[in-house]
Amino acid sequence: MRIDAHHHLWDLTRRHQPWMAGPWADPIRRSYALADLVPHLTAHGIERTVLVQSSSSYDETAELLAVAAGEGPVAGVVGWADLTDPALPGRLADRPAELVGIRHQVQDEPDPDWLVRPAVRRALAALAEAGLVYDLLVTPRELPAAHTVARALPQLSFVLDHAGKPAVAAGEWQPWADAVGALAGLPNVSCKLSGLVTEADRDAWRPAQILPYARHVLDAFGPDRLMFGSDWPVCTLAAGYADVLALAEAATAGLTTTERAAVFGGTAARVYGLAAR
């Protein structure tokens, strides 16, 4: 089963996406429905997907869950929840089966240590109790806090989105590389091979710019803890779906057939519990 472990859908007639601030987002400043994605999946033999939140909204998460509950390729949803809400464990008690994980835009928090706040740590422990995964949307600035909390909560499965968002366009390697390596040393952390094209020079990127970063996370996490994600439609700011998939295939060209099957499906199915969906 080939799985795209990271994509988005949004409806701008329902709600504004605050992160789309500035003219840089104009090329994707429209609504995207599942019908827009399916042709890309079909063209490349992608059978199932993980749909990921894009705004801090319970309403949006409910809408994404409705998509997953209907006919189509969406096997699970990584939604949003208020990790500072003391009532969160009660909310999780009645979660639908399609909810496989939670994500918060930690990269937008002014405090780089937001993840290690006591209230947030209690919420993350509640996610583990509920059998959910936590997606880490962080930059190199927040990677040390991510390591601290992941080490403190070995019972919770963490997934690092977009390889920790290295500054590819600037050619920066450290401190990202060492921080990602440290995070990969924790067995409860996996990583998405996603989002790197939009961290590169969006108008003039080349595979040679990006492949060292992709290969570093492959070496650090190994194929059994690495999963392909397109980050569609955000990726289209820099590259088409086929280009992103081809880049991931180039990064994993040296793997065995079994190892590639893990990156392009098996890891996501196991980590998010998608095999039975």
C-alpha cells in the first residue's frame, strides 16, 4: 500500500488560513478539495493518505474527519487540539476512529520552549493515553524542546514534520543536522520526508540542493521510521506533485525494495495505525 503521509485540504469560503500572510501565498490562495488531489494520487499509484490540519480550529478538524469518513483515499486525519486546555482528555475520549494524530503550529509560538511547558506536556501524555500520535511542526529553533519532551514521554509516538524544516535556501546545515540526529536517537520518534522543496529556493531549487538534507534524515531515522509526504498543495509553491515524489524516490534510490516500501507506505501505516483502515 503506497501512502502519502502528509497533505492538506482547505476551504477559504469557510475560514481564513492565518499562515497565508503575504503575497508569497497568492499561488495557493484558493480552496482545495479532495477531488483536486485524487488525479495526482491515481497517476502515481498512491492508494491512501493522511490528511493534516492547516489551522488551529476544532471546526476544521471536524470537516477533515468528515472527508476521511466518506469514500476516498483518506485513511486518517492529524487534526488540531488545544494542548493548553485542561478539558482535553475528555474531548479525546469520544474521538472518531479517523482521528489518528494531533498537531499544533509550534513553529509560530513566540516561546521556543513551548513544548516543554507543564500544561502542554500533560496534554501530550493524554494523547498517548488515547492512542494518538503527535506531529511535530517545528523549525531548528524548537528542535531542542522537541527532543526534551519526546525523551520525557517515551509512551507517545512523535512524527517530525518536514524533516524539521532546515534552512535549505540558505544552505544551513547546523544546528539542524545535529538536532535531528539527536531526535532520531529516540525510538518513539519518526520523520516525514516532506516539505523540503518549500524550504529551498522556490524559484530555482535543484535536487542537488535538497538531497543532502533528505539523505541525512534517511540515515538518521532509517527507512522504518521515515515516511513520504507530499505536503500538497503547499508544495506547489515550488514543485508539482510528480516532482516532489521524484525527489523522494531519488533520495531513497539506494534502498532495497522492502526498505522503499517502508518509506512509501509501511512506516506511515504502522505509526498511524492505518493498516486496518
